[in-house]
Amino acid sequence: MPADRSQGGRPTISEVAAEAGVGRATAARTLGGYGYVSPELRERVLAAAEKLGYRTNALARSMSTGVSHTLGVILADIGNPFFAGVMRGISDASRARGFDTIVLSTYERLDEEVAATDVLIDKRVDGVIIASAAVGRDEVKHIRAAMGRGIPIVLVDRAVTPLDLDTVVIDNRGAAREAVEVMISAGHRRIGFVWGPSSVSTPVTRRALLETARNVWTDGERLRGYLDALDDARIPLDPELVMTGPKTEEWATQEVARMLALPDRVTALFCTETDAVTGALRAVRAAGLSCPRDISLIGFDDSAWAAVMEPPLTMIEQPVRQLGAKAAEVLLDVLDGGEPRHEVHTLSSRLITRASVAPPGKGTFYSQQSKP
């Protein structure tokens, strides 16, 4: 046994070659995945590598072949259940086709996204999936830099208008519109939008809200769906019923408390994130009110806890794993030699109707079949 092996060192290519009875160059070509090696010699080298416990240096292999069999993933917050589900879909689809994944979180900060992109370029990933916080042309230089190096990019969860890239999203506008329509059908006219733009110029107008909401694509699409439903029902927008400010559970609680204290108070709440739902429920209970007797509520991102709440909450179920899997499949098809399609691939959500919507002030369950 070689000296370094007896001391617990990692096996080397030379040791694998000696075990297989081949030259070092043949072992290197086999383990590095480049050049021609006869089937017989390849089998001998792989058997020797397995016997010795040899592991290929992935970085060295990528430098010699130009392929790392690794995808880079940049998400807003991997701790968020939504993005955790998206990552699960990406990982499952990638692993099924022989690819590993490296994931980095940005917390919706563009500087973190730029840094994460640089890291993945240095890691020599074959392609990147990004849930980007970029908006204008001046904010996509890092993505264009990666593309300039020949790294294909697929966007997930949100579109970036200046970029003509394959993008995998959910029909956020349609989902929001459907949810608000349910509340309107139950008789509500004072419907709050919880989790709106982080900041907005004054006076607060429809245009100002939409201009600010475009900072995150999903926010803008959900706000547009809310406005679509109001417009269809000829209900005028009341800016007092749209939350603005920090996107935190604590701020959602404060904003809903403000809406509940209005002379013509809110009677229904449309919450566009999980933390917005919990913040809204805290405010409702702190005010001594109950759902749906006093306040109706529909939220985004269905979960197990929503079904066991009292009352069970009507929620929008997003196909998060399918979203991630589709993004990975689109990217992997390009890596397999396909041409980028430069399309927006839109997946549908589902409204899960439970017991959190009732006519204003009546508390009678408003029943509607769940829609696919």
C-alpha cells in the first residue's frame, strides 16, 4: 500500500492507474471524462477507483472539460417556505439528470445578487437559475456578464423586463384577481391589500403604487390582479387600504390595525405572502375581531397550518416544486444542446376554498368550489 494511503491520505490518480494496470494518462482521461479510452480500460479504471475510494476533483475536471455538471441557483431567501419548495424542485430535477446544485440567498438585495453571481462564475457552474431583484437596465449588468461568458440563465418566480430570457413564473395576476373576485362576490367592497410596495410617493395614487410595486415583479403582478378585480366590479381604489412600508410581519400587523381603525373600516383582507397572513391575523385578534365573522381573509402560499387554523383559511396554492423543476428542465435542455426559447413559461395556481370568507358582518361560510 502506498505510503500516503497508509497514513489516511486520499487516493491519487497514480494509485488508481497502478491498481488498474494502466498508464496515468489513461486513468486521468477516464476519471476526467475527456479524450478516448477503450471500454475495457475504462471499466478497469472505474473499478480500481471504486475499490480505492477515489473521488474526482470536480474543479480540475471542469477546467479540463469545460463542464462541471453543476447548476447555480440564486434565490431571495432559502429560509422562506416558498423558495425552499422551489429549490426542492430544482434539486430533484437536476439530480435526475446528473447535475449538482449550489444555492445562494440574496434577501432581495441587489448587491448580494451581484456577489452571488460572481461566486457562481468563479465556481464554473454550467448554468444559473435566478429569482432576480433586478428591475431596470442598469441593474442587470451582472446577468449580462454571466451570459457573456457563455453561461445560460433562466429566471424563476419573477420576470426581468430588460432581459429576453426563458422565465418560469406563476400567473400571479390571475391568481390575485380570482381571490379578490371571491371576496367581491361575497359582498365585500372594503378589501385591504396586505404586503404592498415598500415605499410610495405622495399623494398615494394608483400610478404611484404600480410604479413602486414594479421593484419586485411578483408584487406588481399581484397588485395588478387586485386592481383588475376592483375595476371589473367598479369599486374605486382607496389607497388607505393598500399596505406600504417594510415587508415584515410586524409592519403588516400595524398596517392592518390601521385599516381596522378607519371610520369606514376594511371588511376583507387579501394577503400576498405568508408573513402578511400571520401579521393580519394578529391585528384582527388584537382588535377583538374574528375571522370570518368580522373580517374575511384570503392568503397566498397554502400550507398545512392554514388548513388546521380556526377557521381553516382560504388560500392560493402555488405549485412551488413544479416551478423549480420546470426552471431546471428548461435550463438543462439548453445545456443538452437545445436553443433558448426566450419564452415566459407560466404555471397555474389553485384557490383552495375553506372557511375564512363570509358576507360582511354575517359570519356565514361563503362556499365556493376549489378551482384548478
